[in-house]
Amino acid sequence: MKTQRMLSSVIAVGAVTALMMTGCSSGGDQSGSGNGSKAESLTIACANQEDLCQYMAKAYQDATGVSTNYVRLSGGEALARLQASKDNPEFDVWYGAGADQHIAGVQAGVIEPYISPAAEDIPDKFKDAEGNWVGIYGGIVGFCSNSDKLSEIGLPAPTSWNDLLKPEYKQEIAVSHPGTSSTAYTFLWTLYVLNGKDEDKTFDYMKRFNNNVLQYPKTGAAPGQMAGRAEVTTGVIFSQDCVKYQKEGMPLELTFPDEGSGYEIGAVSLVKGAVHLETAKAFMDWSISADAQDLYPKANSYQIPTNPNATPDPAVVTFDQVKLIDGDVVEAGEMKPQLVDRFTNEIATAPKE
């Protein structure tokens, strides 16, 4: 295990070292515009919490001297930006968001395959065989509930998808929009799988669920913040985000549905036509490594590492602790346009009863 980990680190650092030049700039402008030479600069489309984007960009810059900049976007926003700048790419690498988003990026022609040597450590189920994306973390959908608000409405924390349909939850739930958020699409995909991949049954549930939703914000973590501030009772979010807000002192309880929950594999991929191509490849090598994934808790981020040589923080909710659905990430990505379109047309704008 140690030998494998050392090899991954050597590969990643070696690739970066080959790119470095004397006089590399230090301190990155995090506005998203590179300020170094082609060999020294990197611009990341980062679809993660701001804390993690900032920490990882700085950690990579400090380790390599490469001027590393990022723009923080939701998964859907990142894909839209990549499509809008397809003929003149503004980003070099896409870091974060579920693999389903990256699969959509492949379909849109904005992702370039790269088989990283560091990806040898990653289990096959967490990466694309053709090198279009590699999983760098996992996250499980859960219920993040405000303990005080639960007492007010007289309910225990939800432990079933059907709990979210109870009349006591009217306008007491928040979940993001699946068109902009990997979190929300994982939620929608989960319901689709649990309903036997029957769209009509899935959207019958969603229509009833919609009556209890106060808001569909665009970012996946926002419902957890809303629950923490007592704007709603329960946010449907990835477990790592709820753990983060718990550690920040919010009165939140994390539970999971007995029927089974969905999960994402957050990915990294190379942007097609990247200006700083070799630097982007080196960043991918580094982000896949156990050393990079061990940094997550230092950024107050509690995802499941995909690299088996990384060490999860004790607060991380791992895959073996929760009942999971049996869903295929490739199928989820392929179904996304169809399911999101139906959600947008039938649910997001529907009047509430």
C-alpha cells in the first residue's frame, strides 16, 4: 500500500516538476484569469464548495509554483461555461461535480480524454475506461435537518423518502435544481431508480414532494445552509456538506432514507482545447493522488476519497455505512437531459397545492 502511494506521489510530482520553470510566480489571482506563462499557469472550473476550491488551488500552487486560479461554479454552471467557451476555452481543467455532469460534457464535446498514470490506483467503478473523467471523491445524498425546527413541527428526523411527503413538511424542505446541481440530479436519479426507472411514477412522487418545497436554489449545498439558519426544516444534500455545517456549529442532524440513497462520484477531467494542456494533465495527476485527497478535511470538506491509499477523516460517512441504490453512473449521465427537462417543465414551475 505504501509503495503504491509513493509511486502515485512520484508520478504526480514528477509530471509537475517537468513543467516548472525558473522564476515561477507565487500567489494566484483567484478570479479565473491566468497570470503566468503557458507552462506556469492553470485555470480551474471548480464545482465544489468555495472552501475546497480555494484550499486545493493554493495547495497545488504552493507545492509546484504553478500560478493556479479558479472560478467557483455549480456543476451545471460549469458545464454551461465550458459549452459557451468551447471555441476559445477559458478553463484548463474541470475539478468537481458528479461524473454525470462530466459525461454530459463528453456528449457536448468539451472534454478531452486523458488516461492519467495516477489513475491506476483508482477502482475501475470510479473512473471512465477511456479516460474522459476520473473520480476523486464520493458523496451520499442525505437529509440534513434542523433539530430545533423538527421539535417545532413535532417530527423526528426523516428516515424515508416518504417522510418528505408528510403535510407537516409543507414549505419546510429545500433541495437544489437538478439542472444546475449534481446534488439535486443525484436526488432525482435516486427516486427514478427506486421507482423502477418508471418516469411517470417518479414524477408522481416529485409532484407531491414539490408541495413541501420552499425553494430550489441553484447550488447543491445551499439547502443545508438554509436548514442551519432555520429557513427550512430539512435540506436534501450530500452528507459531506451537512457534516461541514455541523462542525461549524449549526444545529443539524444527518439521516438517510431506509429505502436506499443515491451517491455521486465527483470527478476531474481535462477541458478540450485547454491552453495549458500539460499543466492541466499534471494537476489531474496530483488531484487523483492519495496525498491530494488526504487534504480534504483541512479544507473542512468531508467527502469519501476514491483513492484507496487515502485516509478518510473520522467524520466522513463512507459507502459501507449507508444503504445505497444500485445505479449506473453512465446511465445516469445519459438520462440526465431527459429527466432534467421533465423536472424543469413539470415540477420547478408547477403551482403548489
